[in-house]
Amino acid sequence: MMAEENEKDYTIYHDLTQKLKKITEEPASTNLVSKIHGVGSKYLHENKDSVTGLIKWSDETEKHRFTDAIWDSAADHIAENYLKLEAGDIKKLKSKKDPDGMSLFETMISSYLGGVDKKRLFEQIESLEDLSAENLMNYIEPIFKGHISYRHTVTIDDKIKTHEQASGLHEYLKQVKKHNPESFKGIKIPGYKGIDTTKNLLGQLAGKIPYTYHPHKKETYEVK
């Protein structure tokens, strides 16, 4: 259904939002989680205490080994399945260092993980409790969220490039809040502050927009 006469057409922003919401469910995302979880589970099985079933972080060395293992599994998966890099290319990138002493491979892959390199991953999970089968996903989450954030950014950047487009997106988000007050309860949408701020705002709010909502179908509004 197209917008009514004299009503702005928000379809492009609705379609963009729907695309963002589906990214976490796509095979490229779910396969990444499966890969990391498999490596994490194997590490836990091989190193856990036989009585408690836990890996106790008695020292940082063990935690660094685990962090490196799950980060490397994500990196190899992205390199092979997302970037389609050949084994020789991966080896070359791993052998070269950037000015900070990090391999070019880690520098490159961290950008596809939303800036989460090995050091940052360790910092994010440093305060987590001893590793168990029940809390393994808490360790995987920073990597997964980083990659989803990267994919969101790329998707939004592809569609929102001008002030006119960003201003339209801002108006769309205001309409979404107006039509869905319960879903957006306690959330304020500030005045338009430019392209980057508006794109960031969409990234933060996309997950709160009901799947069933369409800006030009009143039967989908929380407030009819």
C-alpha cells in the first residue's frame, strides 16, 4: 500500500529497517555463532574441571587462551566464508604486522567484528564468571554483536548518504514512535542532528520496531 495523498512515503525506510532486523537471522550470522560455539564447547569439554564442569580462571593466561580460540574461530570463518580469502592470502596477512605490532589479518578482521580485536574481546569478557556450558553464549556475544553492528553500518550506509535521505529517516523514526508508543516507551527522539547521528539512531532503535509494523498501514499501529 502506498502512502496516502499528501503523506510522505516512508517505504524506503521501512524496507531498510526490515532488512536490518533480519540480519541476525540470516545464515551468514547464525553460521558464525555456530562456528564460535562449537570451538568454545570443545575448549570447555577438553579443559573443564572434572568435578564442577567449569573452567576456573585462576590466572589470566587460561582466559587469554580461550579468548584467542573463539576470536580465531570467528576470524577464520569470516575470512573463508564472508571474504572468500584463499589460504595463502590469509597466511600472508597473518605474517605481516601493522605499526602497533598487530597482524594485518587481525586488524582487517577486527573491522568486520565492529572493532573487536583480541585485546578488546578480552577486556569485554574479563569480568565474566567461570566458564560453563550455561554461560558460554555470554562469551560469544561480544563477537557476534560486533559483527552485526558492522553489517548494520554497511547496510545503512548503502541507503542513507545525503541530508535529504537522513532527514526523511529522522521523520520516519518519529512516526514509528508516534505509532508504537508502548514499544518506544521512555525513548526520546531528539531533533535532527545530521547524517551520522541519524544513522546511529536507526541502529539503536531498529530492534524495537515491531515486525508487523508498516508506516502506511494503520491496522499495524499500536495506537489505531
